[in-house]
Amino acid sequence: MTESLVLMPSVFGWILSGSRSMTNIKFDKTSAIHNICTDKVTLQKEDEDVRTFWDLETLGIEASQEKEMSSTLNREILKQFRDSSKVMDGRHVVKLPWKKPTTLSSDIYGVALRRLKCAQKKFKNTDFQNIYTELMQDYINKN
């Protein structure tokens, strides 16, 4: 390792952190290692190029509503990243992103009704009904 790279412990194990002055790309039959250092302007340009490429690839596939939802989600993710990142001792520190807890839909009556109808179809089979009844009685007996 060079003087500018250091190993740092993380919750996922050891990670390599630091900066390098040049880009090294090594290829192997089984792996590829990319060490890339760049400035913010270059990253923004590359980000725009990648976004343009994928916009062309998905032309006519994505609905406009999906695009709006996707861009809204991207804005939220970027805002969360900007709010949670900081520079300490010359290093960027970023919190791990966590998903927000999901809320259940208030309209679960339809789901429950479909499950009930499916269960009723299964109980038309007398073998299934007998096995199920025995298992439930066993649960009741065991408390």
C-alpha cells in the first residue's frame, strides 16, 4: 500500500480509504480492480453522460409518472446524502442509508377477502381439511 492509503475498520469489515494521484486499472481472468481518483467537476460531467445514456436506453419504456417518481426519489436520496455527509480530518464521512419504515395500506379488506376465498377452496379437499383440523387441535392442546 502507498502512504496515502489506509485500512479502516467498518461494520462490514476492513475498507481501504485514501487518495491516489493516478488511475490504475488491472485486469485478470477472474477479477477487475479499478482505482479511480477524479475531481467533482469530472464526476458531475460523467453523471450527466450516464444519465443521458440511460435516458436514451429507456426511451419510450418509462411512463412519465414513473420518471417523476424516480426523479423525486433521486432528489430525496441526494438530499439525504448531502445532509448526512461531512469532512473530518480531510476524509469524507457518510452515514449508511436506511430505508424508511413502510406503512400498511388501510385497504387490507380486499387482501383478507382473497386469502379467505383461497383458504375456502383448499378446505373443499377433505384430506387437507382433516390434516388441518388435527394440527389446529394439537396446537390448542399444547397451549
